Amino acid sequence: MTVWWLLLPVLAISWGLTLVLRRYALSKSLMDVPNERSSHKVATPRGGGLAIVVSFLLSLPVLESLSLMPAPALYSLLGSGGLVAVIGFADDHGHIAARWRLLGHFVAALWALYWLNGLPPVVLFGITVDMGWFGTILALIYLVWMLNLYNFMDGIDGIASVEAITVCLGMCVVYWAIGNLDLVAAPLMLSVAVAGFFFWNFPPAKIFMGDVGSGFLGMIFGGLAIQASWSDPKLMWSWIILLGVFIVDSTWALLSRLINGKKIYEAHCTHGYQHASKISGSHLKVTLCVMLINLLWLLPISIGVGTGGLDGASGLLLSWIPLFFLAFRFRSGKD
């Protein structure tokens, strides 16, 4: 693998640009000021996720030139991730109406799916199912939900960064375990790009990711999962399993609020991880728990599914049952 030399420049760009963005946010008063829906108590600069966007997207053409990423995947991630980041950057600087944000998100998802050739066949309990156009619609919803749920889950110090790093490195391990090293480069670069930002986002955070970073990560994760599943359908299950903490908590909270007649588009602090941080009195403890869940519980199951030792749907149910219990235990979606 000829990509190791690129890791340090990506890390340095992300680290240095986050510092610049922090100073920029302070000078422009781009601050997240605590309110009744916040999980933090100190006004903190936002928008640092742009460093992740820039450092990762700059690495993609290099990966393509080294034959470590196919051109369609390059165009897919550059276009969709770039558009979502632009929308997030604008929203970090001044509110954009939800309907226009959502429209932009669907356009970005359509762009990604065009270059990725839609949703590949899905293996369900050993049966390969090609859903055709219906699969493309499901993939469209999946991508838009992924980018929004990642934004919802970026609510305490370090949690979105730790999730991104552990998921990316975890999928690198899955790819290594199945001998598909051609897929390793992109998630490896993304983990390093997030690590540079995480230096400043470690609890207590000196800067927040903002919509520019969280939405971008959600879209890129969705795109990488679809790209990988064209190579091996089992890998879609591996990605979804590893992302389980964020998917389960955010989806549970959304459904709970819908059932209870809450406005789902309004900001709130009722996710399970937010209740857990209040109970424990620490962002760091909850963030570290997410890391341990990903590495000690979700990763082994993800590897088992990727290597074919465990059926994807069965692995998903096995891995998510404790997460559903945690969402219930910490009253996800309830005030």
C-alpha cells in the first residue's frame, strides 16, 4: 500500500486548519451559546469541521491517481460531500430554512448515487435481492438520513469525532480481514482527517464540528458503505452495524418524538447520549463509552458479518439489541 506518506500531510492540514478556524470563529463571533437545548455550558466556537472536509477532499484526487480509489467514487464523494459541506458552512454562519437544506441534501444524495450506480444487490438471510429503482429510492433516503442523524448526534464534546475515527478504523480492519485492501485508503484518510480536528475537540472542546463537518461525515459514510457493498454486499451490513450507536439513538429519538407529537425539526437535547451525559456529569465518560461499544461489541460482529461467518441481518439484530436497551434506558427522545 503506497498511501502511508499521505497520512502525515492530511493530519497536519486538519490540525492546523482547525486552529485557524477556531481563531476565525472567535473573531467573527461564530459561537454556540448555551441554551435550554444545549448539552454544553460554555460558549464555544463552531465550524471546525471544515478542516475535516478540506483535508479529506484534498486527499481523494491523490488516492485516485494512485489507483486506490476508482474515478466514479471520487466524483461521488467530492460532489456530494462538497455540496453538503457548503450547505453546512452557510448554515453555521446564518440559519438556512429547513426545506432548502433538505432539498440540497437530496440533490447531494442523488449526485452520489448517480456516480455509484445506485444501490447494489442486498444479501438478506443468504438470498441476494436486487431491488432496482426501489433500492435507489431506499438508498436516497438512507443517505439523507445518515447526514442528518450524524448532525443530530454531534451534541457533546468529542462524540462525533470518536464515532468517525472508530468506525473508519474498524472498517479498515474488516477490509483487512476479508483481504480487500483496495477499500482501505479512503476510510483510513478520513480517520486521520478527523483525528487532526479531534485534538481541538477532545473534552472539554475548544471548538465544535458544526453542521459543515457533521453532515459531511454522514454523507461520506453513506457513500463509502454503498461503494464497498458493490465490491461485496456483506459490507453494507458491516458499515451499518458499526454505525449502530448513532443510527439507533437518533432513529429511536426521532420516532419517540413523532409518537409524542413533538416537532422533529426543532433542536432538542433528548437523545440518549445527552441524557447519559447529564446523569454522569461528564461528556468524556459518554464519549469513551461510545468508543468501547464500537471497538469491543460492534467491531467483532461487523468482522464476523464481513468475513461471512455471520449472516448480515442476524448480525445487525444481535449487535443492535443492547443499543435498543440503552436507548430505552436513557429515555432517548423524551424530555
